[in-house]
Amino acid sequence: MKVMAHQILRKIAQDISKARWFSLIVDETIDISVKEQVSVCLRYVNEDFDVFEDFVGYYETASTNAVTLLQTIKDVLLRLHLPICDCRGQCYDGANNMSGHRAGVQALILKECHKALYVHCCAHSLNLAVQDATRCVSLIRDVLGLVGDLNTVVRASAKRYAIFQAIKTSISSDCTTSENANRTSLRQLYPTRWTVRATSMQSVVDNYVAIMNTLETIASNDKSESGSKAAGLFKSFHRFSTYFGLKLGVSVFERAEKLSRLLQSTHLPATDAKSAATSLIKSLRCSRQEQQFETFWTSTLSEAKKLEIDDPVLPRRSRPSVRVDSGADGVTYECPADYYRAIYYDFIDCVSSCISDRFDQETFGIYENAESVLINTINCKEGEPEDMAQRLNDVIEHFTTDLHSFLN
């Protein structure tokens, strides 16, 4: 097995040596034995302009500080006889030890090879943006926690899950074929993939009646701690705020999930990735219009009444303690619609702002310019002469000895 593995690595190293330049893709993970391992992939382009991303191995490390990780990367490249000075790109996650501007791995490599552009993975940037926005809005954060607890109570036990399935089947038999076609079973939340949570939240919305009946049954018959948790969840899912949070979360997460799938495409140009993120921001900001909220509010309110969920009410105002009381009057709302309008706008603003911040990368512009010059040249598109000349000059200025200017 080792002989085969070494033969494959030698072939990869030979192919990269022929291509000369390469990019690094590095990530850290903890395996089931609680050992920190570093995965290393190398990306390169052959003479026929075919792009390859080859995995070269997992490497155990006792520490994840930037210096240790850099030494690991250097050791891997040394074994493959690949000089680090030929590195032209770096792609890592947003961890500070990897992406730090001063002491991160990307900064340390840039000191040795200033042409090795660092680009934060776009799909991971989107995931972190949605995560940041969710943590900023307490209602969405709490609703996601409820969905996670629901999966723990219902799906963690075969007996309790059988109760849910029996109730779901009973309800489905009374529904039309079209209603059953749109109804799925409960989907678990992925702990780290924030952009694919729409499916799990939508499954809760689709099975709301079955879930309420299941929680009530478990709370009545189960005398263990699970019965107590089910009783608490039953009360929470009976509140309008929970249903509103689910519907709002689905509305935003669905659009983020579509962008996430697009960003993971192997043939997506960098310019299109940036444009797709910009389109999502514009779409979210369009949802911020008053008419859009009124439509969302009316439909959510109507659905909640059909499900016999409690009517929306204003939260109980709590007086701040004397130590933190600034003397200023807190925000007051005249009706529940005003309160939920504020949450609606707040969540959309947070998601839009976080995506914009995460995709505003300093080095991404050089990456886009290089790609634009190559694609337009291959497709024989002249475009705007001044724009193309500026893009080409920016690329040549960065990759000084790699490229030669053909402009007079």
C-alpha cells in the first residue's frame, strides 16, 4: 500500500513540476481519535489548461500555531521537491492562525514568496457570514437552538421517532396528494454548515402539526428527562415568535444555500462568484421593502392561525438594573407587527452586511483581473481597451517576472 501511495505522490509531483506554479489548499481537522491533522492539497494547471486539485495527504501535528503549520507545509513541499518560491496562491479558512495578516500562515508565506496570493474560500466566507449574522439576531439564534433540541429529543430515540412517524402518517392520510408531496421527514442540522440549514428548518415547518402532537404525546407519557424537554419544546413551538423565526430563517437560508451550491462549482469563474454574492445582497436588500415585509407578515400570520399557534404579542419589557441603566428610554413598539418588522429588517441587514464584509478581500481584485485577462484573450474579446490595459498592468505589476507585457 505504501509503495502505491508513494508512486502516486511521485506522479503528482512530476506533473506539478512540469506546470511549475501551484497553489496551496490547507485545512486542519480533528479525527475520531482526537488527533489534530492537517490536510494538504495542491492546485495546478497543465499545458492544456486543465485544472487539477490533488490531495497529497494528512499530516498529524501537535500544535496548530502558524509557525508549526508553516513548517509542516514546507516539509510536504520538500518531500515533493517543490520549491515554495513557485507557490502562486493560498486558500485557507478564516481561522486567525491561517489567515492572520501579521502572524498567520498566509502572512509568513508571503514574506518568503510575495506572489502567493491568499484568497479566503468563497463558500467558507459565505458560511461564516451567515453564522455571524445569525448570532447577532437572538430570535433566529434561539429558533435554531430549538430545532437542534427538537432533533435531539425526537430523533435520538427509535421509540420517540416511531411516535413521530406514526403521527405523521396519520396526518398524511387525511391530506391531499399535493400536500403530501411537499412534506418531508425531519432533517438534522449540520453543526458547522450554516448555509444548508434551510432544509432542516423547512422540514419543521412542513411537519408542524405532527411535531406538536408528537411533543405533546412524549411530554404526557415519558416520565424521564426527555419528557420534560418535550414539554418545554411544546410550549416554545406554540409561540408565534418561533414560527416567525422559522419562516424568516427559511426565507434567508434558502437563498444563501443556492449561492453556496453555486460557489462550490468546479467551473465557476472568480468574477462570477463575486457577482453572485453581490446579487444575493441585492436580493436581500430588495426584501427589506415595506411591501415585501407586509406580504411576508400576512402569509406568516395566516399560516400560524391555521396551525392554532398563539397570537403574536409584544415581549414583556424588563427594567434594566441600576448599574447598567443609562437613563435613556428603551425602544417601544405600538403593536406586534412593529416588533417583528424590526427583527425582519435587522436580520436581513445583518446578513447583507456580513456577506459584503466577508467577500471584500484585498487580494481578490488581482485574482479577478488575471482571470479576466486570460478569459477575454482566449475568447478573443477586446472589451474596453483602457479597462483591459489597466487590468493587464495590475496583473503584470504583481507577477513581475512571471509575465511579460505585450503592450507598447
